[in-house]
Amino acid sequence: MDQRQRVAGWQPEPAVVEGEGRTPRKRRAILAAATEAFLQHGYLGASMDEVAAKAGVSKQTVYKQFENKERLFAEIVLGTSDQLLDGLTQAYVDALDRSSDARGALRDLAHYFLDSLTNPSVLQLRRLVIAEADRFPEVCGAWFTSGFERSLEALGQALTTLTERGLLRELADPTLAAYQFAGLVMYKPMNRAMFAGTEARPPADEFEKLADQATEVFLAAYGLDSPAR
């Protein structure tokens, strides 16, 4: 699948699961409703009454499933971390595993980063986690370490496959190279969105420029034509 046409690895709406029982359906409805409430109002502004109403269940059912508001928040944060990791890891496989063109593969991956990580729902989720990091340091810290940090370790491993196929120079620290590539791509648009709001997402022509320039700078350091260090 063309990386430029892929959607983000996480969406707040629950997928329909054929044959799913009543209790799992209720649980998934509660998670979807709570995600919407937390994204709209923040942790303090969201109420369990609102979650129950959105999910179409009683408040007693919400507490039976998740014990308390803190547990519900943790379930959402850690669950979305897993979904983001899965989406990003699959993108690395799709872009890099069988490519014979490092420039084209990296440019496609840059577009996936830009399209996915500036998706409004992902930006709202990131902003929520950052806002609650001091209140729930273990949960929010785990969202980063088990999600994006692990995904960049996976990207480092994927980049080594380009080295093994003679498409990149030897990477002394593959994970650091992955961080550098992601930073080249995402630093400007992500910081703009964090400070200026979700609607500050760059237009498509700026995405093109960011993807192209990030790829060229990365290849200047790690491409086969880059000077030996």
C-alpha cells in the first residue's frame, strides 16, 4: 500500500468485531466514550457520568469494568500506545524491508510520519498525555517508552536492513539514527501543532518539502555518497 495513502495507526473509534459478546462490546464502547471525553475535556474535565452516557451504559457498569477514573485513563493511554506501535512498525516493514531505493523508501516513510503523527486524533492524544504527565508519570511515561521509543528501536533495526543490502552506510547506533531521521521529519510540524493547535497542521505542499529535505539531510550523513567518518 502506498505510504502516502495510509491512515494513522490509531483512531479513537472502536472497530466492529464480528461475533463479539455483550460484555466485550460494552467495554469497548466505554473505552471509546472515555477516549472522546478525555480528548475533549482533559482528565479533570471528563466525568464518569459523561462516559456512561456516551457509551450507553450505566455508571455502575463503567465502574464495574474499570474500577475508577484513573484506571480508565491508564487503559486508554496504554492501549493507544500499543496501537501506535503496531501501526508504525508495520510502516517500517512496508517502506524499508524490500526496497532497493533508499531515497524513495525514506521519503515514503517520511510521508507516513507526517500524515499519521499529525492526524488530529493523534495530536489530541499526544497533548493529553503531555498534560497529564506530572499527574500520572508512570502511565504517561509508559506511553512514550512502550510506544514511540520502541517504535524507533524497530526503525533502527529496519534501517540496518538497508545497510545490509548496500543502500546505507554502516550505522554505529541504529536507534540514534532512527531518532535523527524522525526528528528531521517531525520536529517542525509537531512543535507547531503542540503550540498552535491541531488546526496548524501543515498543508500538503509543505509535507512534500519536509519529506524531501529530511531525506536528503539524512542521506548526507548516512548515504553511501556521504564522507567516511
